Amino acid sequence: MTTRYSKDHEWIRLEGDVATVGISDYAQSQLGDVVFVDLPAKGKTVAAGAEVAVVESVKAASEVYAPAGGDVIESNQAIVDDPSLVNRAAQTDGWFVKLKLSNKAELDALMDQAAYDAYLKTL
């Protein structure tokens, strides 16, 4: 199980054939209090870099992009019911969607934890 990060501050964690997607702790801290999350329906196909969800906070609304392409096999109803879960557990229980990836090689273009930490220091 390896977690990869995009420059847009999404994370993706592959376990077997299923990839879980969420936003980084840095992203949730920049958003402030999350008040609404709009997630895609099961079965939707998303391309790498395409919008997969929308998150609204007290500061702004932001798109969440798919770090890799695939079919949505599950959306996290828990964050729809309690959007603050994104703030409390962005990189664990506050995930957004689970994808069946169409091309696992797309993960190679993403940053590992060390590279993402170094990237954050440049911001």
C-alpha cells in the first residue's frame, strides 16, 4: 500500500485493484471548515486530472481532481453526511471515492510522501 500525491493536493492509495482518493491534510487546512461535499455516483468514469468531486468550505468551493483515471466503485457517504470528517481525518476516514483504475501506470507520475513534503516546502 503506497500513497501518492498530486500537485493539486489529492492523495491516492492503491490496495489491490482499488485506489482510494482524498485530499491531503495540507489541502483541508487551507480550505478551512468543510461544509459540503458533492461526490460522483457509482459507475462514473473519470480521467486522470478530471474533476471527480466538489468540496465547499467556509472560505470557498473547490474541485477535487482524480489523480488517476478509472471507474468510481464507491463514494464516501460518511463525508456527505458529516463534511467536517474531511477536516478531522483527511487522509484516513475522510476519503472521497474509491476507483478501479484504468491504468495503474498513471500512479508513476505522482509524488511519494517525501517528494510531496518537499513540494509543500516550496509553497
